[in-house]
Amino acid sequence: MGATLKLTYGRKLRFAFYDSDGTVASINSSSSIEANTNYNIIAIYDNNKIKLYINGELSNESIISSGLAISNLNIYLGRSARN
């Protein structure tokens, strides 16, 4: 897995990726996502923070102490990386 952006069972967005220690780090949106609605979603890494924006507004942020791993692995949107 390089990175994934998926919808949880609680209808929250989850962005997950490997940090530089090889551990999977993730962040969930603070609000639920509604069906049949378009969203502009951005996940960014800025120095030691991962931030998740929905429609231009910060939804959640988290500190990643070990940094972001650099890789050429795939990014999966809206599906399981195993399928």
C-alpha cells in the first residue's frame, strides 16, 4: 500500500499511508460524508502534520512524528488496496 483514501463504516473519510518508520498512519475526517454529494477532498503533508480538507475547510489534522515515507507505490481511491 502506498496511500489510501476511503470511506469508513461510520461514513468518515480515512486517509492512510506509511510513515518513515514503516508504520501505517491514518487520519479520519471530523464530519460524515453524505451519499450522492460531490466533495473536493485534499490530504496534505506539511512538515510534521497531515491535514485533511473537505471542500476547502480543514476537517482534521494530526502530527506525524517520524515523517512521511517516500515511495513509488500506488494510491488507491475509494477501494480496498487488496482487490
